[in-house]
Amino acid sequence: MPHIIEHNLMFFIPLALAGFLLCGEAPVASKAWRGVLRACGAICGALLALLVLEVLPVLI
């Protein structure tokens, strides 16, 4: 079970926002696809934050 400290959850918001903005700026024709890309970007950013939080203590 992952051990997540509450103040480390502050990483999730900026990385999810970065993924949201990065994937939301992809040139697509419809607003629906842009929304899907933004949602996928936010999820990928949150997963990246979780990966960083779990791998960083192992590396130190």
C-alpha cells in the first residue's frame, strides 16, 4: 500500500494543471476532443505526481 503524506499531495495540483494545459493546447477541431485531451492530461499529470512521490524516497 502506498504511503502518501498529506502535504506531499500539493504536487498533484500543479502537475495535474500542467497536464491539463499541455494536452488542452493540442490543435483539434472539436471542443469535445479538447475536453477529452484535457481530462487525459490531468489524469496523466496526477499519475506522474504519484510516481514521483513514490519513487523519490526509494532513490534517496
